[in-house]
Amino acid sequence: MPAPELFPPALLARLAGYRLVSRQPARAAAGGSWRSRLKGGTVEFADYREYSPGDEPRRVDWKAYARLRRLYVKEYLDEREDRILFLIDTSASMDFGGAHHKGLFALKLAAGLGSCALSNQDSLAVFSPGGGRAPRLFPPARGLKALPRLQEFLANLNFGGQEDLATALKRARQQLPRLQGLYVFSDFLYPDGIEQLLREAAGAAMEVNLLQILAPEERETFGEGDWHYLDAETGERLEVTLTPAVLAAYRKRLEQYQAELKAACRRWGARYVTLDSSAPVSATLLQTLVREGVLQPRGY
């Protein structure tokens, strides 16, 4: 059966001209990628891919061009390859948002960012804690040939239960050595905060990107009146009367919590970006995440 498409092919083609950004100068100097690229000497040949604006002409395989009349670039790996991990929160709280479903938004973002990593020949793995079920792992892969498998993996993830992202990261690290870049897709709506997650990542010297995804209803809440709330993860029930004062207090507390997340990320040297699940995914990727420094055009 064909892999479910989380993204239209036209948008995936546009994303092939972008790459995930590493903030560490040493890696950028090595070729603008998460891993070291060929700068002379003998290294292992990895794959071919189509030429994109910004690629170095010396990487073009001119023999292939003479045969096929299309430009292809040779890709190489050395023995110091780093790995990128996408950690996706599939807890019950992500199964929310109706037409602006947070979980589906996260999966589409992961598919888009994953296509950038794969097209750039970065090594990408994806881990889902499972939310009370067995954890799911997409093993490290490179190259766009792995994109259909990535989309199928993401499309078949289910949401439910509770998750501890710090424990999930520790478990992922046991299976995936030499992790270098971490991207966490979550609403981060759990009582223990993110300090333990950041501490676990810092212990492995990983470069961390936290992408907080919230639905419009969580940013503004519903209208005034009497409401019954059910915690999707714990089953706890809450009856509350929403007045203008209560709604204002809620918005203030949300702003405080996001400020706390941002401050924690600053302390640990992580990047924090908050995203609205009602925004078009294409604009989120090509505008918001470019502006926030998560993505950049290749060749920069």
C-alpha cells in the first residue's frame, strides 16, 4: 500500500531547497550540515541527489550529466556522522484541536522538516514514546528515498495516554548513539515542566529545538459560562465558570508558563518556538521556522 501523504508533493519539492540549521559554527564550517561533509581526502560515497541552487559545482557528476542531461550531486559521509532525532509527543493532550488538530499538525511539521533533513543527506531518526503503548522508532535513514517510509511511519502513529519526554529521550539515546540534534514536537502541557528533558539532552551535548504546538482553543479558551473540563491524560474532571476575569487570568498564566519555558531553554542553550496549529503548515515551515532560525535556504 502506498505511504499516506502528509504533504503535497509540490510543497515537498519546495522544501528540498532548505536545510535544518545547526547553531554550532564548527559544523557549519564543515559544509553547512549537521554532519561533516567532504572537504578533500578519501571518504565513503553515500548517494546521489539532484542538484539544488547553492550546491558546489565541484560536487556535480558530469559523467552522469552527459548520459542523463540532468545535474546530480555526489554525497559523501565520513566516520564522524552525527544523527538528528525527532521526538514526537503522542500523548492524549496532543489529540485535541478539531479542525486544527495539534497531533496532525505536529506530524505534518515532522514530515516537512524530515524531508529537509533527508534531502540534505542528514541522518534522521524519529522516536515516539507510545503514550502507554509500545514505543515506536523510525531507524536512522538518509536520502529522499526514505521519505515514503517516513511519511508512512508518521501517518500510523496514534495518540493517547501519558508520556514523560525526558524518560523517552533517555530510552531513545540507548538505541541511538551519537545523537547530535534534537527536535521535540509537543504541547509541553505536563506538570513536571521541561527541566529534566533539557538536562537529559545536555548530558549528551545535543543541540535542542523545542517546538511547542498549541490549538487556538488553548490560547484563547472557549467563551464565557459554565464549562466541564476533562483532563485527557489523567481523567480528572473540573467544573468552572468562565468570566472575563477568569479568562484574563488564564491568558496571563499561559503567558507566564511560556515565559518559563523560554527561560529554561535559554538557561540550557536550547531553541524554543511556539506554534499555532491553526496556521497553514506551509507558512509555518517556510516563514515562521525560517524566521526563527530552524530552517534556512541551502547555500547560506
